[in-house]
Amino acid sequence: MTISLDHEWESLLPVGDTHPYRTGAWRPQTREWTARDMHVEGEIPSDLNGVYLRNTENPLVPNTDRYHPFDGDGMIHAISFREGHAEYRNRMVRTEGLATDLAAGGPQWSGLAESPLTAVRTDGWGARTRMKDASSTDVVVHGGVVLSSFYQCGDLYQLDPITLEDKGRASWSGAFPEAGVSAHTKVDEKTGELLFFNYQTTYPYMHYGVVSREGVLTHYTPVPLPGPRLPHDMCFTSNYSILNDCPLFWKEDLIQRGIYATKFHEDMPTRLGVIPRHGTEKDIKWFDCEATYVLHWINAYEEGDEIIVDGYFQFDPSPTMGPEATIDQRMFRFLDLYAMQSKPYRWRLNMKTGAVREGLLSDTITEFGMINPEIVGKKYDYVYSVVPTEGWFTFEGLIKHNVTTGEEETFRLPSGVYASESVFAPRPNSRSEDDGYLITFTMDVVNDVSHCEIFDALRLSDGPVARIQLPERICSGTHAYWADAATLTPQG
């Protein structure tokens, strides 16, 4: 292995830290590496060409009072493949919030589970929300540039997709929305467009927009909602985007008092809003559906008069806990996909009649699904999801699910080894939708090591065809992205 230590960050976390989401699989890193000629078990496929990126909540600064894993600072991991060779890098996202915290020697904003009154900083970077813009949730590649984002709406931080060189914040020629952009921006590989939404606690509560391949904001429209909401994801078809108004949101009367407490309103419908790609608020069609909260969507496509929308239906979005539960246990129940009973689900929205047909695709508890990027927004058969750890926010395996036949194939990792959200990389000149590779980063807590594992998606249960050892064990995290080499423009 040829490695170089490129930078080591100062950590302000307590010595001997025992926080459950800053230890074990969630232990943060302080070192940034570049690695080549890494040890490989098996053989890296010679036709695998592109880059696998993953964002990670990687805290360097403790919270004032109570830490939630989504408060962690962004760190991007990238492993690029070319003709049977691999090169790995990891870099902190150089956010203004992180720089301010480190310069001040402590946290300057409140965390997800803290009162806004704990914030020291009340203006400047991070003032868009009550929280620091940690840019630690999601990652995509648009126009050949990595965009890192935060789930509570912030800036989009830009990096080179191979070197992870910092390229500053996206400006869209000065048109970047004042309200920021939520995580889960979507890239339409066919048109090169970036689709996005944001949300706020003031009217109209949501906006939706489109950015061209060249980074120009070409469309931006309000999406009026009945009140402040907490949308987390969106999806799209060839001609439409699908937004949502789920009945789990902040209590509006408490927001005025600086209290951000969520409640699931089981007597209210989940509303799905279908808007033409470049439509306005007057064009949105809303559909009332069974009450739930959808954290992540799988895919959507058009079929006759219907819009088909697939995602993960939570049968218990706000799990109850006994009176003996601690504050942390109450807070972390929203990370337990088993307790929330998250299962693949399908909504059929009839654009002519307004009728809705909906129901389960599978009774398996799972989440964080990825599909072949070449068919996003089109009819598809396969989704690749994770096997959640019961009671904990880690992933102990991968599932390949055929949404047409219901067939499932599972690969489980050894005890104490955890996966990342896994991407699908199509094989060149593929013969079928599932002809390609499934790629994930693993965190092996038992042996204190991490690997990049590559699977033949046609034979997932056979196990990885290659395991590439990384320079050190990486931190668990949330979202990932695959960018084929053909989509990576030269970086100047």
C-alpha cells in the first residue's frame, strides 16, 4: 500500500469519549489520506471505471449539551477506479461552520436535539437555520463537480470528484437561494439537470428548483404548504418531480417559543405533490395517501395515466417508549428503522382521476435504496437496499429486491462489520438492468479496519469479488453516489 497522510485535524472531542454515536462504528476520524496500490483480496474488475463517493457525519467539535449523530461535520470518502486499479481519498468538507467552531474552540450553534438558546453564534454562517450547516448528509456529482449538502437546508459545497480538492460554495451565478438547498438533490443523467427543494418555517414553507448542467438556476418556484414541514427527500420521472407533505413535523405553536419538537399526526394524510419538471405552484397536483413518514424514496416513473412512486413506508414513524426511557433513547428512536417498521412500498397516482392505489412491495424491513443510475425516473425492476441493525443506526447487510417479482437476495456481513449505503455501477454494454457492480465501504469494529467491497450484482449472495483495504477504519455515515468516468469532466 502506498499512502500519504495529507492533513491531520485538531479534535476538540473529550479524551476517552463514550458517546454511542462517537465510538464504535461511528468513531470519527481526524486524518486525511491518499492511498494507492492498496491491499486487495480478489480482483478489481477491469471494466469498473468511475468514482464511489460517500458522505459521513464526522464530528471534530462536541455539542454544548446533547449530541445527535446528524450534527457531525461532513467528511467525503472517494475511491476511484480505472482499468483494475483503485485510488482512495478522504477529506473534511471545508465548511464555514467548521472553521468558525475550530477558531472559537467550541460549538457555536445548537445541535438537532438542543435548544436554540444554546447557540453562541446568531449571525453569519449557519444563521440560515438554528443549526450549523455541517454539509454532512448527502453527496452527488453534477456537471463534473461533487456537491455536498445538509438535510436542514444550507449551502452546496463543491469538491473535485477525484482529488476532493475544495472548490468553495456553489453560487449559481449569484442566484443561489437565500433559503438554501436541502440534501437529496437529484441529478437527471439524461438532461444533466439538478433538481432540488428547500423548506422553511415561514410561508410558503417550501420551494422547488431546477439547475442546468452548466450550473445555471433555470427554474425556481414556491410550493405553498399548510404549515412548516420536514420533507427529507424527493424523486422524479422523465416529465415530473414528486414532492411530499408528510404528517410528521414540528409543532408550529412551539416554534414561536424556540422549541423544535416533532409530532406524528396519524389522523392527517401523507400528501404527494406532482409538479411538471418546469411547472409552477398552479400546476401541482396533490394526492392524499395513508399517513406515514417517508425518509427516502426509491424511484418514480410514468405508466399511462399514472405516476408510480416507490419509497419506504414507516408503519410507526414515532415509536413509543416507556417512562423509564432516557432522553437519549427517546431521541435515538428515530434512528431505529426496525422500530419504525420501514418497508418498501408503492403509490400509484392517477393524474386524470386523482385516485390513489398503494401498498407494500415487500414485508422486509429495509431502507437506503439505490438503483441503476441509468434508469432513474424510468420503469425499473431492481433496488439495492441495506439490512438495518435492530435498535441501532448501522447496516449489517445488503438486499437486492426485484420490485416486479418480489424476489429478494441478501448478503449479510460478519458480526461487528457494518456497510455503507451501496451504489450500483452499471457494467459497460450491460445485458440487463442488474448487470453491474454493487459497491460499499465497510466498518469492521472487531478488527479495527475498513474495506471497499465490490460485488457482482448478478450474484450478490456469493459475496464480494474484491475487498480493498483502506488506510484506517472510517466512520459510519449516511449517503453515497456513483459517478461513471464518462460523467466526470476535466477539473481545472
